[in-house]
Amino acid sequence: MDLVFSDIHADINALDTILNIANMSEFKKKYGEYSRIINLGDILERGTHPSEVLKKLALLEKTYPLTSIMGNHDEAFLYKRRVSGSTLESFAAHQSLTENELGFFKQNDDETFGHQQFIDKKNSLVFVHGGTLDPQKITPPNASQESWLYQRTWQRLSEEDFEYFSYSGYHYTALSAFNESRKNLDNFVILCGHQHLETAIEQDNESINEIYNSTKTENEKFGEFSLGKKEFEIKKTSNYLIRLGLGGPEGYYGNGFGQIHFGIIQYNPKKVILFTVT
């Protein structure tokens, strides 16, 4: 089983809650023990405990295979790009981060940080923060000043039936995401975060359907934690795009986000299960 979360946003309480639930004996008895952790990015900004989050992830990295994808807020902080939304308290906490703590973000030979996506060919999985589109194919020649907004970390699933650019990133359609991933995989699942709201889309025989709202929410309780659950069994004849909700709501309580989200991937049979801590 894989444990997956996104958009922790410097919220150590949320990260600890996710790990505590996943490590509970009742949870493991029902769903199994996780053998791999996938972080879909945005572990920095908005919240006020970046040091604690980075230290916890660095510790987990010594115990489990931990794959981390860069998020747009991670990049914004590391590349010194100002993004609105963080409080003065959050800003001060991030300015206090040490070089050792920031060493969690591995620097590449070209002086960029981390990975824009991770493709697991064995299990037909694509992990990204925002979207799967090749930035070189969608970035116009005259976009030098805002070219970074076309990167996979900034791409957003469009709420319209067409694609467009805004200063929050490039908005792609589900069809474009599926077409891009079909170059590498068959019958795959794309998992992303970034937009903080859960969704699930299935492509079956060229028909694309939203399946999140039609999937029943089941309620469960593990110790002190109450969870809402949506379970998606992965058909061998379909492709999927599944977006995780906000993992760390600490910096968003005033904006209507107050719940912790995470997911798991099971195998035999293959399922993606999304959880909300209610």
C-alpha cells in the first residue's frame, strides 16, 4: 500500500494526524501497512511550522521509500518568488529555516530543485503536483517573464471545457492530461494535488466522465478520528485522473478549508481511496 498526501503547507499537526491514522492498528488491519510514501508537493508556505514538517519528512525518508514532487509553493520559496496568502507569522517561520533543513530539497545539476513529476511504470501511476503537460509544448515564445507559470507545478485542471492561461498557472483539460500520459503508459492513474479540492475523472473508451460526485461517501471511525471515505476501484480498461484535497489546512482556516485530506493506493485489486478527517 502507498500513502499519498499533498499540500501539507507547513502544517505539522496535519502531517502528524495523517501518519497517526495510517499507523493505527485498526487502520492497518483494514487497509494494510504502507510500504511507500508519496508527497505530491507544497510542503511549504501558508502554515507556520515549516521546520517541523521538513524535519519529520527527513526522518521518514530514513525509514521508508519517500518520493517527493515539487509544488508551486515549494518552488516559489526556494526561487524567492513571492506568492500571496501567507501570514506574517508564516513568513517569519519560513525565513528562520536553516540551510540544513532546506537540504531536504535536493538540488539538480542545473540548479533547479527536485522533480516535476514521477512516473511509476511498473504500477502505471503518474504523480504530479499540478499537471502532466510538457511545458515546452504549451509555453508561447513571448512568455519569458511568466514562463514558470506553465510548469507542471503550476498547471491546474480547468473548470471549463477549454484550456487557458492565467496568472495562477496554465489551466489544462482532462483530455490533454490523458493524452500526455498515454505516451508513456496504458491504463494509468494520474494523481495530483495543488487545487485543494478532491476530484476523480475516468476515461473509458474515449469517453471522459467525472466520477467523484457519483461515488458514495462512507463514514468510518478509528480511535478518536472520524473519516469520510471515497473508494475508486481502478478498472483495467480505463485511465484516471484523481486529485487529492488539501493536506494541511492550518494556513487556510479563514478561507473555509478546515479539514485534513490524504489518500492510499492499494493493489490486488487496485484501488485509490481518498480520506477526509472530519
